[in-house]
Amino acid sequence: VVDPASKPTYSVFTINYNAVKVKAYAVNPEDWPEYLGYLEDASRSDEHRDPPGRKVLDEKVPIESVPDTLVETPIDLTRALTGGRGHVVLVIEADESLVQSLRRQGPKTEINVWVQVTRIGLDAFVDGQHMIAWANSLVDGSPLRGVDLTLFPGRVSGKTGSDGLARLALPTVAEDTSAYLVARLGNDSAILPESTYWWQRGWQAREPGAECRWYVFDDRQM
């Protein structure tokens, strides 16, 4: 999540790299399951498909490299946004000439990241049956009223009150599927996944079960 007080950029930190190849894809919150599928493919093979979304950037970004020094290079996300807001999937890898020299040491380094440019802060607290969703402003921390919330899977919907809170019933889902919460307020949106790892599954209703506990006592106050 980009700091709303700064320019919409993503920083790449490198040592002894002269350039990186950057691809940016404009995505929507509902593209999250497909993005997890893309990450799964990327983890299994060096040759994989493109991430979801519309490609808006494909270029080489030079790095003002200093020998043996950590260098920060900001990647401007403006072209991938609408009205200064939006979601971007970035695929960043070393320049091909440098990749060839590094392949003797191992596989090439690649960054895959979903970046949010939003002013909505989104949190969630769950038990076995319900979720309490909380939306507030990333600018000043104030609660946000009237935020439309949708919980996937199941498309359970709700709207925040004056305290920024909303109560949602957790869905009952038979098969494993990615779980994520989407918040929308005007032209702004935010996403809160249950996990950022493709192999994680959760946020489903679960009936409470019996639990055994062991309790030990004696006559000597031990």
C-alpha cells in the first residue's frame, strides 16, 4: 500500500545493478484470485504466463548504480492509475544482459508484487462465524462511513457505519478458494486478502467443536 502522502511509486532496492526491466498491469480487486494463480505458476517454472490486467508499462528503467552500495530506484505508477487511484501488478527483473551473467550463479531474480494506491485503510477481525470489518482513512485515521464492502468468496456485502465498522457473516464454502475483502468508496477501492500466499485458504464459516483440556492439581500446592 503506497503512502497517500507521497507520489505513487514503488521502490526497488539493488546493489551493483545498472537497470531493471519493469512491466506494470492495471488490475481490479476482483483479479486477486487470478493473480494468486499467476504466482503459483511463477513458483513452479521460469517460463510462465502474464499476470492478469491490462499492460500499461513495459520498459527498461536505468539505475544510478554506485559500486557495492544499496541504491533505491522509484518506479512511477501514475500511468497505471485512474484519477490517482488504482491497483497495479508489477513484474520487475534485472536487465537481460546482467541476467545472463548471473545465471551461472543461479536463477534470475524477479519481483512480483500487487501495489495498492488508495486512501482506504482496511482491517478485519474474524471468529468462526463472523467478520468485523473496519475502514478508516489512511490520511488522518478517521473512520470512513458508507464504505461498500464485499467479502469473497460468497459475495457477502455490507456497508460501514459512522464508526467505520461493519459486521459480515462468513460464507460456507465447500472447496478451497482464495478469500479477500474489497472496500469501495466513490472511485477509491482497497483489497484485504486473507493471505498473500497462493497456497493459503481461510475466512470460511466453521462450526465450533468439542475440545479436550488437561487439568492437574495436587495437595501440595504445586
